[in-house]
Amino acid sequence: MTWKKHFITCLVFSCILLTSKLSAQEPFFRINSLPEKFKDCQITAMMQDSCGLVWIGTSCGVLKFDGFDFKKPTAPDGNFDQPVSALFQDFTGRIWVGFRSGKVAFLQENSMEFFTVLNNNDVPVTGITTDHSGFYYFSTYGNGIYTVKNDSAINFGSTNGLSDLSIYTLVADQEGKIWAGSDAGIDVLTFSEGKPVVQHLGFEHGLPDIMVEKLVIDDEGNVWAGTHDNGFCRIDSKTLEVSILNNAASWDFGPVTGIIPGRENVWISTHGNGLIKVAMNLVKTPKAFSSFGGEDFLKPDGLFRDQEGNIWSFTSNRIILIPGDLFEFVSGNENNGLNNVHALMTDRENFLWYASEKGLFRHSPDFSEKEKPQKISLPPGISSRDITCLYQDTFGFVWIGTFGQGLYRINPDLLGGRFYTEKNGLVNNNILSISSIGQEIWFATLGGASRCKLSDGSSDEFPVFENFDESEGLGNNFIYCVYTDKQGQVWFATDGKGITRLSNGKFTTFGADQGLLSNKIYSITADSRGVVWCATHDNSLYYFAGEKFIRLQTRLDAGSTISSIVFDRKDNLLIIHENGIDIFNTQNQTLLKYRAESGISPIKPEFNSTAASSDGSIWIGNGNGLIRYSPPEKKTITRPVIILNSVEVFLEPVEFAVKNKFTWDQNHLSFSYTGLWFHNPANVRYKVMLEGYDLDWDLTSDRLINYSNLPGGSYTFRAMASQSDDFSKGSEISYSFKIARPIWQLWWFWVLIFTAVSALVYLLVKIRLNRIRRIEELKKETIMFQFETLKSQVNPHFLFNSFSTLISIIEEDKNLAVEYVEKLSVFFRNILEFRDKDLITLDEELEIIENYIFLQKKRYGENMSVEMKIADNHHLSLIPPLTLQLLVENAIKHNVISKIKPLKITIESTAEGLCVSNNLQKKSAVSESTGFGLKTIRRRYQLMGDLALKIEETNQTFSVILPLIKT
Amino acid sequence: MVRFYALAILLVLAFTTLAQQKATGILESRSGKVDFVSEAPLEIIKASSIELKGLIREPDRTFAFSISNRSFKGFNSPLQQEHFYENYIEATKYPVSTFEGKIIEPIDFSQNGEYNLRAKGVLDIHGVKQERVIKVKLSVKNQEVKAFAQFDVLLEDHKITIPKMVYQKLSEKITVTVSLNFQPKAD
């Protein structure tokens, strides 16, 4: 999947390219535009659904975005590709889309459908909301408000007390009141039994402006209103009291198009001045405004915060994303002297002191492009490059620790100062860290630690230094950091001997035996409960649990030395290193990394160059300038949410929400899934497994997996996503399905086959038996026939008649008599010759019949005639032996033969067969007519293969048609 | 008796005029002037028209204004004027520019005083409609209403394209100044 990787690289590159240069104090942001496919679409609305997907309303329909792809939801036709004017998700999770055309659609089982209950025409739908009693509300720009419940819609307009029919924005508060903003202020609708009571808010109620174009509900249920000309305000949803949070008269940022409410910071999108972050810590007089986004982003149309805490905004063709909303950056320039900040502190007025290559400076916490810092003059002999640490004591003196030059203390009025070196009793001139407990100040040096106690705040006081080194119980004399905790204990981070603690005047050193596997300690801090944490030179973190240090198991992979660790006031631990800043949430034990995608890489932080400000923010000095961290405003999700995008069978998508059974040959399945992590989509990795097929989890960065040739059976596809390779508490998807076994793997199929084969064998045996029986029968028949024929030929009548004829001939014609006897003998010889055969040729049969006729003619003379018409092609046809002879004999036997009534026999070959016919002149007294002859012939033909004789009897003729068997 | 009749006639007259005023409730412009200025690096172009006409309907605060695009006079040369008519504003195709909408703030035109109001409406120039909110200064003095407004029109917003050759002579942003006098419509 190299093309995919290329794509991601391209995405990252385009993000970087689109990032404008930071100036003044700004968050880092990334700008995206819609892909080529949708480049003509203008963005009109955006929101995040409860699953985490981002929905984008455009001038050509709605799109969903998972951090990688923009996709259209499935729709039955193209009628949904029209300008969107409102997006909403209800309590059940259903997505609603309002269109500029006045129509409303929703997503039903992943497919778009129009909401036909609402009969709003022509004017745009500007807002959709719902309450807990099942009512839906639709605001329009021209037709007022519609309420819908149980498939019936009611329209509310001016007769119901609505101040304006053109509504910009609609929200429902937690009590079910509906708030509608228009050019006439705000109408608050309370519905009782479907009828609204309207309370109107205007100038007289304290609204800064009556053109209310944006309404947003905050977490406490209060309503924030953004106006066209005078900024924004907050309205208490119970008392309807309006609090103006900015100086309305001086608002010159333009119409408010979006608000992210907050206690500490409020984000506002404006038409004309881009995005604005308003610090709320100084109520009513916001101190810091910073607008950014550049020329491209002066007219954003909306704003929201996602579940990860990222800030999103959009213009008609751009989407801006501020990852995390935690950091603001001040980069070094000619004015502010922020080049390679290596020491940092905040003083009692929250002003920032920083030492950089350019000098020592004091600056207000709000950096703007024009403002210049105050340069603190240093006494000759001290270069700002030598400054290692800055510290303000309780009396307001600022202590400057240097490398090699000892200490310099600046008076609170900044007008003078004093040097302290080894000559004055300081243990060493290389100061690395300063800390204090009340009036007791501790100095960490490369030659041990010094302590001095201040008695009063006069600048004349000359402190006395008490010194401590290895001999007093310090682990060793190289101390990187000194930290004083709330219990009055002093902790020393040593180079090579772990941590030494001074508690109740006693030094205790903690090393490998106490759990500290690394003995070089760089940084010490403590959380709000007083638990001490430290960072070691091998990039591990330890926390102190009573007597021992315990190593944090969470994988950090900082990749470079941790230069400082510091807690924010919400107990998130900031881990600062060259590759970025990692934030460890001590409550849910999760680690979030902020690197290049958040604008924090690479930075060159100096050791312990951080400063906490009384407003909760933490300043981090680094090679590029300053980073200001503000604790997250809201609880955010800390892991990607994984969703199943599609299930495909042979690359054809299936409706996986309902379908989970497949036939045996639908066994090539593809699963596509995404871990939603807009902060850094490319960083998400997945663990996938097909239960019933895979034996173990598979770790992958691909968002698609194929399984081919799955055998029949039950399976469950499972996938998890993580941005830190820690899958322990991540979200998971699973999809269970069955593939049917092929028919030949089913028991009943084999039973069926067995039965069929048995039946076949039985049938074959039966047929064979039948055939054998028939052959037997045929044999018996033949034998019977032969016997009968013989019997009839040796019939005494025939012989007697023949002999009588012979006697009469012998007298008259000797030669004829000889011929006669010869014919008789041939006749009998033929009978003997052919009787064993089943079939003989017609020629052979005709020879028999000719002999027979010759014998009979001598007896009956002219009274009997036989006519034969045999077609040439029939001579070689086959016939059972003696058949013709039997028929001719029958004709002679049963008919009168006299001079008056001669017998005429015709043997003729026709298309039907061989026809033997005679004129019918039956004898009155029939002798021995057993009908045996015909029956035998018929039976023989039958046994030979179901051939049938045809017997035709009329008054005049009797004929038998024999089938001729072709050779 | 004569006095009684005279009084009666007077009263009737007074009532009818009052009734008429109430019935129409319309303010009609008596004179209206529009100036525009284009301040480009190489040239400043000014033009004006006195043919702006408009009405304000008092009860619902709606208004409508219209001006003939060919009524603008001034310019730095007749050729420039011709260019304006034919190439930029395309007066043959789009003979008028209009602004129609509603006044946001409630106002009582019978009360003398100075008012800062916002007029929201659709500005139609060069056939391209833009929704605008324009700030207006209004002064009422004995039923006579004077209005003054200044606003910017971006050529891009109204799809008026200028050739690259003259972009140094014609500003992207045109500043428009409007002043009007109204009186109640009496008929």
C-alpha cells in the first residue's frame, strides 16, 4: 500500500505548506481544503457526531470526514446533492440535514432519506433541534418555526408571537426551551401542550445587539449569543439574565459566526477578522485578543471543538484545525529578544523574565508584534549567556544564577543589585537551580548546595550562606536541580548518586536500592498531592511512593533527553524534550504526544527552563522562542475512537449492520476501519484479529485488511486503535459473521448421496436380473418353438400328404419324383440347420419357403398360388427362422383350397415390413386351431426388442405384417 | 353658522389628511444622491448621481431603493464614463442597481431625533445579489427624514472584472456615499 503512504505524506506536506508563519502569540494550526473531487463545493456547515465522525455540509450535499477521506453518505439518488444549510444530530444518534431549498433529510441506516412530514418550501432550513419530549423543531429563514411530533407538523409564526420569521439559529436548552435568534433579538419559546409561550429578548433586556446570528449552549446549559455588530454575550437559561463578556461598544471584529464557550477561554469565529480567542480570566475586560489565520481565513463561517479538544473552523473552501488547543507560540524576533531562551521565570505580576542570547528581558504575558520587552541591565562581567536560572523570592528580589559568576540579586525596584560568589561564602560559583521554602532559599551548584535565610526584605541585608556537600550527607556535589516541596522537604537531583532528600534536618539518599535504576537525575517536580516525580538521564520517569521510587511503566519513547518535567494544575505532567512535548495524564494514565503535527518539533529546550504563571499556564523556553501551555479546558478523549467503515465481499460492499451470514463461496472478505484521531490521523496504529482464523493480534498501520478463501464457520472480526501503541483501554469494534459450509461438508448431503447410490445399484441389479430372465425366457421360447416346429413338420399329415404326392409323382415322372424327394430333404435339412438361430436373413427364409411351396404346390396344383414381391434392399434383412413357413402353413391349414376357390398367398416387402396375406376362405370345420403359431411369432418378436406384429383381418383377406430387422 | 361650517370643513380636511397619512404610511424620497470613489494607486475616480429614488414603508420598516446606472456623471474623461457604462457596470444589460430590505432597529418616524440604524437587504449591482447590512444615520425633523450612509462595494463581490492593465487605476474597493431626503407620501 505504498500509494497510501504517499498520500499521507502528501497530506502532511500540504498541511505544512498551508501553515502560515507564526507571529506574535498564536496557536499552531493546519489548513485543509476539500479534495479535488469536491473542489467546487462550498462548505456551509460542520459538526462532529457522537461517534466522532466530522460532518460537512456543502453546496453540493453532505460529506463525512474521518481524518483521511471525505465521503458522501449513500443516497438513493442525486437529489441530496443540494446546498446544505443546517446539520444536527439528535439524542438517538440520527443525523439530520437541512437544505437551502427548504427540504430536510435524515440518515436512515446509513442512507439518506427525505423527511416528508415537513412541508416547508423555498426558504432555507437554518436550524434543527429536539427536546426530550420527542418534539423536533425546525427553524427557517422566512417561514418561522415548525414543530413536528408523531408525523404531524405545525408552523409557528408571527401570530404565535414570533418576533421575526427569518431565523438565523435555533437551539434547545436543557429544560426544553427553544431559543431562536433573528434580526429582532432572541425569542425563547416554552411549549406547553404544543402551544408556545414566547419570551422576547432585545436591547431592553441587555442584549448587546438584536441581530443574533449564532446561539450555542454551554455545558452548564446557558446560552451564548453571537451578534452581528457587538460581539457576544451569555444568557442564563433560567433567569434569562444577559451577561456581556466583552466590551460591546468597542467590538470591531465583525459579525460573530461561531462560539466555543468556556470558563477560561472563549473561541469566536468572526466574519472579517478570522478566529479570536478571548481570555476570560479577567471578567468583562478581555485582555488578550489574538486573531490569526491570515488572508485566507478572514471570514470563517463556524467553529466547534471536537472530542479530542481540537478546534475546527471553516470558510467556504478551507477547513482549519488547531490540534489540541493547548499551546500558543511566541517566536523570537528582533523586538522580543526570544532567541534561545535558556532561563525563564514569572514574577509576582505574572510578567515573564527570560534570559536569551540577546540579554535578560522582562515582558508582559501578552506578546504582540509591536510590544517590546524591558531589557534588564546586567552588571559588567555577567553575560546573559551565563545565566542558568532565575528566581524571585518572597520579598520580590530576583536571584540570577550564573555559570561561573555566582549569584546576582536584583532589588524589587529593579534599580540595583548585588553579587554573591564563593568569596561571600557561596559553596560554588556554578549555580544550576534555585528554590525556596518561605524565607529559606536553596541553591544547587556544581560543588554542593548552599542555603541562606532572609530575615527582612531590605536590600541592605547581606545573607549568610550555609553550605552542604557530600560530607554532610548529600549524594554528591554535582546537583542539577533543587526542589522544595509543600511539606518543607528539600530534594536534590544529583549527577551519579540519585536523589538526596533533606527532611527534618536529615539527609537521605535514594539510589538503585530504592528503585532509582538511573542515578543521573535531571529534573524534579511534584503533583498536587505532593507526590514527587523525577526524570532521569535515560529518559525514564519515577515517582516517590513513601520509601521507594517507582518507575512509570508507560512507554515514553521521547527519543531525546527529557529536559524538564512540570505539572499543570490539573495534574497533567508535561514532559519536555527535543522531539516535542508529551503530556501524561496521571488520572487515566494516558500519554498524549504533541510533535510536528501540533507545531512542536523540533524544539531545543534548555534544562528546567519552564515557568508557571498564576493563571495556570506554563511557559516553556526553547530555541525558537516561547511556548505557552494552557491546561485543557474540557475533559477530552485520549485515545482514537475506532469505527468500522465497510465490509466487502469480493470487493462488493455489504450492509454489515444487518447482514452477517454468507454462503460458502462468499468467502473473500475485506474490512475497512478508521481510528478517528484528527490530532494526527497518520499516527494511529491498529491491532486486528479475525477470531476463528487468526491465532493472534496483528499490529498494522493499514486501515484495510483482506481475508481470502475463508473456510466455512463462525468468525468475529475485532480491531482496536491507538495513537501510542498502548491498546489497553482503547476502543474496539467487533463484527461477528458466519460463512456457510459448502454442501459437501454437510452430513445430510452424504446421507443423500448414499441413498441415491444405493438406489442406483439396486436399480441396476434389478434391470440385470430382468434381462437375464428375459434371455432365459427367450431361450425357453425358442426351444418351445423349435419343438413345436419340429412337431408340426414331422406332423404325420404333412409326411403322409407328402408321401401321397410322391407316390402319385413316382408313377408319372421319375425325375420329378427325385426332385420332390430332394426338395423335401433340403426342406428338412434347412429346418435342422436354422432352428438354433435367433435370426436368419430373409434370403435364407425365402429358400425355406420356396422349398415348402414347391412341396405344397405339387399337392394343390393350380388351386394354390404364391406371389412374392421382395424389394432388393430387403434381401439381407433379418427375420426369426421359419416365420414365413409358419404363416404359409397356417394359411394352407385354415383355408379352403379348391378349383373354384383357389388360395392366393402374397408375400410382399413394404415400408412397414414384410406383409404375408391371403384371401380369406375359412374352412367350416377348423382342425386343431390352437393359434399357437401366431402367438409364438408375436412372442419372439417381443423378446427380440419389443417389435410388434400387425395382424389385419377383413372379410376377404387376412394379412400379417412382420417387422423386418435391419442388419 | 358660517363659523360652524368653516370649522366643520376644517375638521373634515384635517381628518382626511391624517387618515391619508396613516393609510399610506410611506416615506418617499424627494431627493437622493449617490457618490462613489475609487482610490487606486495611480488614479482617483469620482462619480455621482442624483437620480436615487426610494421608499420606506413605516409599519414594517421595509425599504426599496433604485438608481439608473447611466445616471452617474463625473469621471475623469468621457471615455472613462463610457467604459464604466459598457465594460464594468454593463448598463445595457443591467440598467439599474437596487437595494431592498428592512431596517433592523425599531424606529418611530414621528419622533424628531438622530438615529443610528442598520439596513439589511439585498444589494443588486451588475446583476449579482449580495446580502448586506449597511449602517445608516437618520435624522427626523418635523416629518422630514434625512438619511446618510457610507459603505464599500467590492468589485469581486459583484463579479465586475477589471482588466489587469487598469488594476493600478481602478480600486478593488469602491466607497459609496448615499444621502437622501424623505417626506411622507401624500396621496
